[in-house]
Amino acid sequence: MSNKQENLFDISAYVTKEDNFKSQRNNSKNPRNNSKSKELPELKTSPEFFMLAETEYEKRNFKGAITFLNNAIEIDPHFAEYYCIRGLAKSQLKYYPNAIDDYSKAIEIDPNDACFYYSRGNAKYELEDYCEAINDYTKAIELEPNNCEFYGMRGSSKFELKDYQSAIDDYTKAIEIDPNDAYFYYSRADAKRKLGDHKGADKDNKKAERLEIPIITNKFKSEPISELISLAEKEYENLNLRKVAIITLAQKEYEKVWSNCKFGSLIKFLNKAIELEPHEGSLYYFRGRAIHEEYDYQGAIDDYTKAIKTWRYGYKRDHKNCYLYIAFAKNELEDYQGAVDDFTKAIELYPNDENFYLFRGDAKQKLEDYQGAVNDFTKAIEIDPTNIILILRCAHAKEDLKDYQGAIDEFTKAIGIDPSDAHSYYSRGNAKYELEDYCEANNDYTKAIELKSEYWYYTRRAFAKSKLGDNKGACEDWKKAAELGSEDAAELLKKHCE
């Protein structure tokens, strides 16, 4: 589920609605308040059960919240919000079919509440029933056409169905409504990349990075960071608001120091922020990134792991980022199998991102699992068939398997996509050389040299010419390579040509 979903429902928002029902306790016709029953313990009203459910929900005791909501519904089975919030609690526990039943009951009672359709759509999304999810999001949009969340999740459903252009249209609409939400830019970037618009995707990603978490008040823009924490503690005594303030300040400091690489100050700041909010996963993630940049890879892994455990439910993108950076850190520690395992976890969350297969394939190459690497690169190419980086990686992995003809086929694909890439001709020439097709290898090296003058291109062409009996041509190429700075070519020139 997208991290956009959970924010829509603030369970405390229903408390004011419930206050209207507290008059039940003062209703003289209610036998619970009859003077004859004073000796009996007072039974709770549905609003009281609701408030107990709210307390359990905020403590993330979703089963406890469901129990109290069951009691509230038993007393008042015609209050739609009870069913919806019970559905939310069930969704948090991943009881999606049961949650859908509750959302449907809420819709039956009140068919004009857009949020009920949105929530049911989210549960269907988690069950990968994307077509039905789109139907619910569309209904929500009909009822509330200016809600960016609805367009965002409908776009995500279309993305999963590989309808990338329609997904882009929905993300664009969401951005028109809320141009300061990073999530929509990230999502649109993913869709653009699927359509081969890498420049547009990069532009959206850069925009998203600048908007990752918005500044919640103008005063935060000018005051020193040391004063901002005090301000957050002083002015945001409410736990939820203080949490937002602290996370916002952490993001601001994170962005501020990233450009000047003063990660020590960021780590110190985040230590304080974590003391204030020890159960907020984003703070551990930020600190993990900073520690990672300080080359403490194990410390970074520990923080990323804490982030996964404490980040709120439903943040697939955030968990994916944690697994990715755990894998990157394990790569640095040369724990390549561990890296493969964590890339696999990221793939389980986002199975249609070609980069994850690329990263896992690279790790498998380091384990000398060349066939596994080829399989991953091939999967990545299926997702993005015009990505030359993926094709070249697959070609080189096939070289590792000594499948030179397979490598030649991949290099030829790369040349078809970008005929101006000298490296592709050079690499294809090497594969042809291994197959003893020296004439064709010579032709590819020549093409590479026409596009870019590199000493190793001349060195390799010299070997091909030597195999073809063109010793004069070989000496000329070694001489040129030596002039371009190759000591090896100078030795070969001295050995074979003087």
C-alpha cells in the first residue's frame, strides 16, 4: 500500500462526530440511566467504545481496536464510520478481504462518502485487484474531484497494469492539485522511465528530492537548527504535531548538510531527534544514510533495520529504500549473499523496477553466479528493453559464461539503440576476437576508434591485425596506443616492432 493511504484517515477526527452521541448517557428513557438500575455497573455507549478503540489504534494495537469497534457496532450498527475505521484496523493487520467487507458496509450505509471508496480501493490494491481498485478510486474522484490522494492511488493502480501513460496523467492531476507532494513526482518519474522518458524521470526525481518532507511553518525556514528542536518541543506539545515538526526538522537538516557533506552534525542532530521520537522510522533511515556516508556500514545497516521495524505500516516505498541501502552497505562489507537477499526483499515489494534486478545481478556476478546474473539482467531488460546499461551488463555476464555469441547478440542490440557508443563496438570486437573471428573484430575496433580515440582500442586492434598477419598495421596501432599513454603498448612495440 502506498504511504499516501494512511494519512487520509485521522481517527481522532471522528471524536467530534462522536460527541454528538454522548447525549445517550443522559437520555432518561435509556434503561442504563434509570434510577432503578443504579446499583448495576454503567454500561458503555458506542462513542465510549469508539474512543477506547481510538486509544488502541494510536498504540498500534489494532486487534484491541477491532474488539472495541465490534462493541460499538453492536450498540449502533448504523454508524458508517465505525465500519470504515474497523476496516482500516483490519487493513493494518493485512486482513484485506475482511476490511473490504467493512468498507462495503460503510458504503451501503453512506454511499456518498468518497473516503469509503478510497479505503476499499486501497484494500483491493493490496490484493492486486487493480481493475476493481481503479473503479473505487474513480468513484471517490467523482464524489471528491479535488483530492490528490485519489488520483495518486488510481495512477499507482494503472502503473501496476502497465498503463503507464494513463498513470502519468493521474499523477500529473495529483500534482496540479498539490504541487508540493514529493510522492507524486517520484511516482510519475517511475512511469516516465517505463516509457523511456529518462530525462523527464530524472527531472521529476530531482523535484521530489527537494520536496521530500515539506516545512510546516514559515518560521522554520530561518531559525538555527539548534533552536528548532526547542521550538518543536515548546510549541508542539501535542504528540502528533510534535512528531511532524521533528521529522520535518530532521529532513531539513538532512537536506542542508547533504550538499556540504557535514554528516557528523547531521548524526548529532538525529541522535537528539531519536531521543524525542524513538519510534519514528524515518529518523533512523536519515541517520542510517548519514552513517553510511561516514563509512560505518554496519552501523548504517543497524539503523536501516530499525527503520523497517518502526516505520508505519503501509510504507512500501520506505521499506524498499531501507532494503536497498542495507544491500548497498552489505556490498561494501563484501557480504554479497546478504546483499542478494536484501535486493530480493526490495524486489518482493516492487517487482517491476528494473534497477533492483540490475543491482541483484551485479551482486550475483561478485559471487560468480554468472547465470543468476544473466537471469536478473534479462528480467530487467524485459521491463525496460531500451535501457542500454542493462543490455551491456547482460552481455558482459554472458562473456563471463563464455557465451560469446550470446554476448555479441546483446552488444548488437546495444549498438542498434545507440550506434554512437564506442564501448559497444569495442566490447563486441572482444567477443568476436574470443571466437577467433579476427576480421570482424578488427572492423568493430576500427569503428570504436572512429567514434573515440582510446589507447586500449588501438591495443586490441593491434592484436587482431597481428592474428590476420598484418604486422605493420599492428605496430602502427601499438605505436599510437603508446603515444596515448599505454605502457603495455610501449613494451609490445619494443618487443615486436623494433
